[in-house]
Amino acid sequence: MIMNNCRNCGNEIHPFMSFGKMPIANAFLTQKQFSDEYKFELQVQFCEKCGLVQLLDQPTPEKMFHENYAFFSSTSNRMITHFKKFSEIVKDKYLIGKDPFIVEIGSNDGIMLKNFAEDKIRHLGVEPSLNVAEVARSNGINTICKFFDENLAKEIVNEYGKADSFLSANVMCHIPFIHSIAEGINILLKFDGVLIFEDPYLGDIIEKTAYDQIYDEHVFYFSATSVSSIFKIHGLELIDVDHQNTHGGSMRYTLSHKGSYVPNMKVRELLDKEKSLKLHLPDVYNEFRFRVEKSRDELFSLLSKIKSEGKRVVGYAATSKSTTVTNFCNITPDLVEFISDTTPIKQGKFSPGTHIPVLSHDVFAKHYPDYALLFGWNHAEEIMEKEKEFSASGGKWIIYVPSVQIM
Ligand code: DWN
Ligand code: SAH
């Protein structure tokens, strides 16, 4: 839905960057589907009043999250470890009462909740994409296949009672009806309960020119400033912030009902830092746009030069982010032969918009290319560790965040 007004405060806002027509980032498709591919205008805007960076238009949630959703959280071992550690913090710090109850939205294949299910802690996952929800269920994780909102929060309270912890990772920034979510959490959380969620952090996106975080699913690009503004309206206060290295730089926000906890110093410090970085003023976004356009031109030139030398380039990891990069930079199959990806549902299909074949990792390993274009740059450590043989055989990595370079 197109929104010219801020989804949080209603203030009139203006776009600062347009990517043109884009497909759904996770709509990997067959050749037969090429002719009627859905596209929408990908534009980002920011609100000077509350600091919320957001998309102008976003496809409906049902177009993006359904029974054929292509992203399965447990494809990264590092992320499995990350969520184990996340769950340990919740257990140690916040589950101190008797028979606690946890709700997680966007629980996907159960990557986080399995750590609670294993300890027989009462839990509920809310996951609208049926195929990934089924994986969680088959692993014994209690999951309902619905979109979370205020009404569902009331139904959950009726059936299970109130929650001690409400968790989400890389989900809150996907949901346009944010006030229904925040009110739902207000209703669902016990007085001394906590909301803990993490999402890619606006400060990192700007600093690293990580423009590929901008795609249909990510309607919001949060900062501590915008998060505290949204949830304050629903009586929820930001009490802790904790920077994470996951997904190229994320922020974990902890909130509680006002008066139940005392916000720590880190919250004030981050709010002050965001002010000094001027994340609420247009200059930052105009400079970002300039750097993004430079990065696009450099990546296209580099790939064209490599092609003219008769060398092979293969994409590594058919991430959602790669859909923005390939479409925005005009990277077609003549520049990138195929994209190697470990997710079975993506293999044998083509990348959205640019129609680059997506093939299994076996194909990559059988005949190494000269260059691998690292679309999964956020998993660089994990991937480089796995691909030592590729590097040893003379293969080179191309990265584009924070800048275009051959490694
Ligand atoms: O916010 C979101 C994050 C959490 O996950 C969602 N909107 C969708 C998704 O974004 P993404 O697709 O950019 O996620 P990743 O985790 O950067 O990439 C996952 C893809 O990378 C999968 O298709 C699997 C692939 N991959 C691979 O082929 N080899 C991943 C690793 C670690 C590998 O070694
Ligand atoms: N938490 C996982 C998955 C993130 S992908 C991780 O960090 O890896 C985003 C997930 O949010 C998808 O599985 C999608 O189906 C889910 N989602 C989208 N809108 C939602 C909503 N309104 N309520 C609950 N989950 C939602």
C-alpha cells in the first residue's frame, strides 16, 4: 500500500531514494512465470518528525508470506548459534517466574523457539508462511500459521494467558501495521514481561552503504529513536539496546511496560548518538543515495570488465538482498552465470527480475568460477570458512558492502 504519510506519526514525508520497479525479493520463479512477474515501485522515505525510515509502497503481506516462502532461517549455522545465545539470555534474565510463557512472531522454521521447546518451556510461534511453519511443527514447536496483530494478541491471551517474553528477530521491520503490533504486545505482555526484538540497524545500513537491505519485505529501517517513538504510544518503554553483528549490523531492543523496569544508560547514549549522527535530517540520506549510485556504477563496471576478459563470475547465496542488487545494478545472466544457493526451494528456479539461474552448491563446487560475487556478505565469515578450497584454487571474492572490491 502506498503511504505518503508516516506509518508511525502521520507526518507528511518525502522519498529520498528510488530504486525503480522491483519484483518481490523472494519470488524465485520458473521460466513459465517470466511473463507475468509482479513488480512495484521501490522507494524509501524518511520522517523528519519521528525519524522513521520506511518504504513508500509495499506489496500486501499475503503476496510475500505464504505457503511457498523461500527463506528458511536455519540455512546458516552461525544464525543457529546466535539464536541459541539469544534464548539463553532470555532464560537467564527474564524467565524467573513459575511456568513462564514465551511468544515469538515470525518464528519461521523454529530456529529460536527450539531452544525453549527443548527445555519444555511453554511457547507459541506465530508464523504466517505455512511451509516454514510446518518445519517448526514437525520439530515439536507449537506454531500457529497466522499474521500477528492486535486481534490475534487478544485470542492468544484468552487461550494461553499473558506472556513473560515477546520475541522477534528480523520480523518487526516487515510489518506495516506497526501500531496494531505494538498494541497487541501491550495487551499480551505481563506487567513485568519484556519485548525483545532485533532488526537490521539504520545506523549500520547508512554507515556501510548496505542498500541491499532495502527490498519489499523490509518496510521499516529502525533506529532507537523511531523504535522508542512507536512503542511509547502503547505504554512501552525502551529499557535496553544491544548491538549485534548479525545481518550486517543489527540492534536488539528490549522494551517493557513503563514503570516496570528502569531504562539503562545505553539507551540514552544511543539516542544521543543518533542525534549527533543527524539521522533525522535529510543530508544523511542524500549522501547515502550518492554513495549507493556510485556503488551501483562501480559494480556494473567491474563485472563488465571481468566479462570482457572472458572470466566466469558466479553469485554466492540467492539472498533477498541480491534481488535489490541485481535489479538495481542491472546484473543479468550474461554478467553472472548462475547463483549458488543451498535452499532446495530456490534451486532450479530463476532470480526475481533479472532471471539468473539459481543452482545448488554442488554445481559451484564441481567447476569453480574465477570470481564469486558474495550476495551473502552478511555471512562472510561463515562462508569464507567453508570455501577455503575455492580461495586456495585461485578463486576470488567480489564484495560490494561497504564498497565494491575484489578480495
Ligand atoms: O529479514 C530477513 C532475513 C532474516 O532473512 C528476511 N526478510 C529474509 C532473509 O533475508 P536474506 O535472504 O537476505 O537472508 P540471508 O540469511 O542473508 O541469506 C539466506 C540465503 O543465503 C539462503 O537462500 C541460503 C543462502 N546461503 C547459502 O547458499 N550458503 C547461506 C549461507 C550461510 C551459505 O553458506
Ligand atoms: N525470525 C526469523 C525469520 C525472519 S524472516 C529469522 O530471524 O531468521 C521474516 C518472517 O516473518 C517470515 O517467516 C514471515 O513469514 C514472518 N512474518 C511476516 N509478517 C508477519 C506477521 N504479521 N506476524 C508474524 N510473522 C510475520
